[in-house]
Amino acid sequence: MSPRPGIYLITPEKINLDLFVKQLEEALSTNCITYVQLRLKNCTDEVLLESASALLRVTKNFEIPLIINDRPDIVKQVGGDGVHLGQNDSSVKKARNLLGKNSIIGVTCHDSISLACEAVNSGADYIAFGAFFESISKKIEYFADISILDWWKKISKIPCVAIGGININNFQNLYLHGATDIAVISSVWKHPKGPAFAINQYSKKISLLNKF
């Protein structure tokens, strides 16, 4: 993950591929994105493969890793950069065996230091805590207190991503308490002035944090 505060950009659950590719190019042209995660729900493997291949052409052009949610097999097929696993998905060990040592593997750990330690001990490259706020992108089952970021910073150097309901008005404390990156979805893709404008707004505030 990024050594300084960065933006971990997650796709909407459904996309119009032709339109979305153009929006993604605009978003990545801001040079503020550290990772892109393809997170599509309720679609066929054919659609997922087509989408992953199209997005990968864009992310490679910008030299930004493409992480695919839940599906290490799709990562393997399209040559993606890594996979993000939930607690009910494939194990880190199985994903690593399939994808190899150079692939990026992240794990959702909700509000649990124990799950985070287990993920790291299994070989995860980063972990994700959250949700920290109410979200319109998904139903929230676990809420994390910001103090978990402080704890993680004290006990581990493995990067952590903060996720869940993050927007331009509430993200700064997440960085200040130890998040390596923030995961954003709706606040970018649903911004009335477009994703590039939204990301640039984040960038301005992140630049101030980088001075400390």
C-alpha cells in the first residue's frame, strides 16, 4: 500500500462498461489513486471477466494495481494484480497458492484485531477495517471504532485500509489515527461534478495531511 495517505478506489456494484472506462480514466488521471478494486455483484462470470479485462487495460496504463473482489480465479484468468477477500471467501493460503507470491492479497477484518492478525499470519499484504460510518453502498453488519486504527498502528506495520461510508467530510481522522488508505465508492462515483472532481477534492485535503 501507499507509504503516505492514499485513495483506494472501489467500483460501483453495477457499471456501464463503456461509460465507466472513460470515467475511470478521468479518475486515474488525477494521480491520486493508489489502488482500484473491481467490485461487481450479481453478475455472470462472463461479465466479470469482460469488465476485469477492460479495467485492467486502463489501470496498467496508469501503473495502478487492479484488485478484484472475492474472486482469485478471475484474477488468475485475466492477469490481475491481486484479490480482496471477505471472511466468507477463499482463504489467504488458497489464494496465495493460486496467484503466487507477487500478487496482492487483502482481507476484510471488520472490527477485529484478532481477524487482522490471523490474516497477516496467513500472508495477507494488507487488511481492511470497517465500516466506520453508515454507508449507502452496502448493508453494514459491522461497525469499527476509530481506535482500532490506533491499536493496529502500534502492533503492526502491515498496511490497513479504512472502509465504509467515507466521504470528503469525515475521512481525515481515519488517516490521523493510522489508516494507510481510505476506500471510497459513492462519494466519488455519485458526485454531481464527476469522479475526477471528487478525487481532486480529496487530494487537496490529503496534501495538507502529508505536510505533517
